[in-house]
Amino acid sequence: MAALYRFANPRLAAALRDAAQRGVSIRICLNSNDHYEENQAAQATLAGYGIAYRLLHGKAGPGSKMHHKFVVLDTQTVVTGSYNWTMESEERNYENLIVLRAPELAIAYAREFEALWNEGSPTESPAALSSSRMDYGI
């Protein structure tokens, strides 16, 4: 599960595709209002790979941002930082990314993701929803 402000990196998209083809459960929350063309391309890519995603704004509704940048890999590993999933972040920006290996942090981030997921606008089929949830005990 990932909450991403921006997603425009073909290498990371290919890695998600490969993981999904291996049967890895993937759900993504994306910001819905900035970088319109980039956002549309990300949605098309995810839909084409059969990856469930939802769109949402920030806490103040339209005009505010879902500005998270984190991934919960499993029940004990979280990746977070300033890094956006874009080529710009990889090639032009100073960014940070940290890997946290602690079950209590994974649970906290998973709870945040679930809150975002429940708030987001559904864009995928009910089948994708039922098959994509990991059990984090929350």
C-alpha cells in the first residue's frame, strides 16, 4: 500500500507491474488535484496494470493536497521521506528516503493508509478491492 503525492516514474511503474503479476497485493492513494496530465497518466498506467487506486484531496477538500509519500511494504517495513515517485525526484532534486523496520510503525502507517483509502474516491472494480487488502490487524 502506498500514499503518493506524485507518481511519474516508468521504472517504479514497471516494478509495480511486475509485483502485481507475481500476485503481490497493491493499493495506491494518489493526490487528485495537482499535476493534472501527470496524474491522468499515472491513473491510466495503474488501471492498465490492474492496480487498485483511489484519488483524494487534502483535509480541506479541493484545493488542498494529499501530500503523503510513504509505502507500507509488509507488516514491519515502511518507506517514507520527501521523495516523490518521479524521474525529477531521482535525477534533479535533493530528496530523502528512509526505510523503517518496526512493526508498530508499519501498523501506524497502515492505519493512516486505510483512513485515506476509505476517504478516497473509488476508481477500481469491487473485485480489485476484495483481493487487495493485507491484514495488518487494524
